[in-house]
Amino acid sequence: MKVSYSTQNFNELFAEVNHQKDFATSSKEHEHTLTFPSCICDGSIKLYKFRSGFDLSIQTTLAQKRLILELEAEVTNPAPFKLGFCVSGSSRATIKGLKEELRFNPGQIGWGGTSDMVGTLEYSTGELFKFITISMDAEVLDTLLDGCAEPLPRQFQRLIKGTDRSLDLQTNWMTPTMKTDMQHDLNCPNHGLTKHLYLESKALEVFACFLEQFSSSSGKNSQTPALKPADVERIYWAKEILLNDLAHPPSLAGLAKLVGLNDYKLKVGFRQILGTTVFGYLRELRMQHAKDLLTTKALSIVEIARAVGYASETSFSAAFKESFGVPPTVYRASIF
């Protein structure tokens, strides 16, 4: 069974149920929560307004039957820049002006800006869909970049100026730091002002990581061939293999064989999708996991080193200090 709503239907339904007792809404200073009507799906959208033209939203959706939204959005010009992160679940969209279907899977990010968007959006059924979006208008971006956008790729410069009304939506994959920040956003223990400041700092950190990834990968795009959709899926598969076995990962050749790619395409694909090498990505994963393990006293430094794939405490400590500026013993002491 398919449930279909146009933008107009959606807005009318929200306006109608807003007056019903079983419809949960809440609003605090800089924070608003909108719970979806049960006739559409289970879930909610939390909106955090940091400053004028800069906000973050967290959408959680669980559709028990096929749900398709008809998009008829009209955005003011210049259009805001949006950076989205798929944390769990999946969705797909058919947008007028895009040749290929736009898909989001766990770990995938999307960004762009457009003044008008027409098409359809379908959520995965029976799967918890979590999506975080950071939105910034041109004035906020100009303030953050402080007039120093020239070193960034021209493609991004045109996007943030807001003068181009053409459709410009792109996708990539989260770095380990982005993934960690997304989980922190979802599980933020703070309240009130401290939560507001915490989420704003994480949004800025993620935006900085995105700029670094985008700048490094864009410089190589003209020299490397575009990946086919099937190749992208295999790169994503390779990424998950590394994530699931940090202590004993396969060799480069072994990883390539597991996912059905040759060594060259695997290396090129990692550069294009993740902005780093295969083992550069593995190192990031190991260090982030080690950092998480150090926040508890469950394991010793030696045990943590082994858990993330280092044979000696010395080599692990050197790698950790290179990544975070302090040895693991000092980092743990600063927490406790």
C-alpha cells in the first residue's frame, strides 16, 4: 500500500492535527519539535536555530507502509546551502532536473542549494530513518569564511554565493569524524543553553570537515575517472569491512578481492569518496575508536592498543599523539 502526500497536503495535514490533543509539538527558545501524525508515519523533526540563517534539524522517521512525498518546494533566492547526513535507514528521491535517482544510505552525505525543487521522496519501509541537516544562508557562510573562499573549489564558490538558481545536489560519504559528530548530535546529554552551544559547535566542526574533504577530493576529480554506481557500492562495502574489523583488517589486495575491485580502482575510489587513502581511513577509524574506549576504565592502554590493531603500546601511543596532540595516558587522565 502506498501513501502519497504533496507538499500542500502535508502542510494542510500538519495545520489540522496541530489542534488535536494526540499531536505532540513543543517549542523552547531556539528549539522546536514537530511530531509526525500517526497517519503518515512515526517520528519527529527537531529544529535547532543557532542564529538567523543558521540551523540544524534532526529527522527521525519510521514508515510502516510505503510513503512517498511529492516535493513542490519553493525556496527564496539566494537559496540556503544545505548539508545532510544519513545516519540510518535509507531514502530515494527523483528530482526534476537530475538525470539519476538520488539515494541516501547510512554513512552518506548530500549537499547543495537550489531555489526550486520538484519531484518525489520515498522512505524505506519498516526501517528507522535518521537524517541530520545543517542549513546556512549566504550571509552566514560569508561570515564564517570571512571572505576567504577563493582557495575553495569554484564549484563550491558558485554555490555559496547563491546567485545560481540551477539545481546543484551532490553526494559523498562521511569521514569517521563526521560519523562520530552525528552520533554526538543524536545523543547529546546537555540541556538548554549548553545543548544549544554544544550542537552549534558540532555543526561548525562537521562543516569544517566537509570543506576539507570537498577541497581535497575536488582537486583530483579532473584527473580521475568517475566511478560507476556499482563501484561506489563496492567502495562502501570495503569501508564497512574495515569498520567491522579494526584489529585484523585485510590487506589492500585482500580487501580489493573481497569487494570485487582491482587495487587501483579501490585506491582511486577511496580518494574520490572519502578523501583519503584506504589505510588513512583505517587509521582514522582506529584512532576514533581508541578515543571512545579511553573514555571508560574498562580496558588498559595495552588492551586498547590491541583492540584497534596495534601490536605494541609504543606504536599505538605515537599514532594517538600524532592524531590528537597528546598520548593516550594524558588524554584519559584529562577525562578522569
